[in-house]
Amino acid sequence: MSMIINVPAAPLLLTPHVGGLEDEVLYGSKIDIIEASDYGFSKVMTEYDYEGYIHNDNFIELSSVITSLKRHIITSTFADVMPEPNIKQRAILNLPRGSFVFGAEKYENGWSRVLLADASHGYIRSSKIRQWAHITAGEICEFTFRQNVLETAFNYFDAPYRWGGKTPVGIDCSGLAFMAHFLNGITIYRNSSIEHSIEKGFPTRKVALEDAKMGDLLYFPGHIAIYLGGGRFIHSSHSNDGVAVNSLNADDDDFRADLKETLICAGTVF
């Protein structure tokens, strides 16, 4: 049965009730119910093949009205959804980057009228959303996509580290890599293992570090980063307590010897 997330960020847990945070499933994302569980939770599968437990209060039944509409993704850090196109109104919702709204129609004075997860209407600043759809690497300009991945990653710069997090409030290493690609239309595996990504059929293949380009991925044991070129990378690290830039070059002040020594490989979607 298909459902839709109707809270800004629904915790996806490893086990019901007390399980560790595995992911945050963002507003407007579709999920499939696998089975009912204890404590008011359901076992679910996300659109990006991540499985876990979400409390039933965090989703509602997916309306057929929603499924027929184009999705628009929040691109600003956060965006208020208003009941009217008026900044003096009280916001209905405050949605983090990566959330979905539906069927956006340009209204007036920089506003768009959108449909929400419960099929009600709201208004959002047009500059804070853009149309989103799944794409493949063959459908895009490689250089532009790589630039966009880095720009998106830097939009999370200084966001605090949160295991399982995927929003500007807190994000982990694979959450950052995932969102940097997802916001630009390509879905990679939300995990730091390239082997799991390849096994599950996600569009990531191994390349040697010397062949890596900006926007590619760097894989370490239990960690993932986005390559900037020249031996530098951006990542979310608990050692840095958030999103930061570090280096594989021993002469740099922000050199990470621990990551240099444990680098497994680079990965690319091209």
C-alpha cells in the first residue's frame, strides 16, 4: 500500500519505538507499507530502496490527485508554506530542503500555489522550489551536473552532524552525498558502501582516485565524501561535528590522515 509522508522529516528507525535513526524521510516522499508493527509503527520501503520503521502518525494514504501531478522540490534551506500568498499569514508548514510539494502553479508577486501531501492547497515563494524528476547521467550535461552537485553540497556547509540526518538541521555523510545528487535528479544509494550500491543496482561505479573528478564520491570504511578535485573533499563528519572541507594532501592544514590511509576507491554516476 502506498503512503505519503506528511511531516517535515519522518524518522526512519532500525527497529520500532527505540530503534536507532537510519534515515529521515522528507515531506511529500512516497513510501510503501511492508507490514504493520508494534508501538504504532509500520515497516516501510522508501522510493530509494531504504527499509525501516516509521510511526503511523507520520504518513497518510497517497491520494490519486497527488500521483497525477508533477513534483516540485524545496531548494532553499527551509521554506514556509502559507495559507494565502501573504507573508503576514501564519505558516501552515516549514519544510526543509529536499521536501516535495505538488502541481506548482505560478500565482502572482513571486508566489506559487501548490498542493500538499493531504491534497490541500498552500502558497510558497516561487524562488524556493523547482520542478523535480528522476534523470539518468546520459540525459544531462556532465560538467553542469558536477557543478550542481558541489553547489548543493556547499548549501549544507556547517550543518551539524546527525547520524541518519538528511536536513540542514543535521546531516550525516551518506545523507549529504545522497541529497547533493537527489536534489539534482539522480538517486544514489543512501549508504557509505559502494558494494551495496552496486549490488542494489544504483548508478554508481568504481573509479580510481586519479580518475575521479569534481562531484564524484570517495568511499572509506563506513564513510563517504564528495570530491572537489585536487585531493580535497566535502563531507559530513562527526570529527568535524558537521559539514566541512578536508584534504587528502599531507601538506594541507586540513589533512585527514585517517581517511587518506583508509580510502577504498572513488565512485561516479558517469
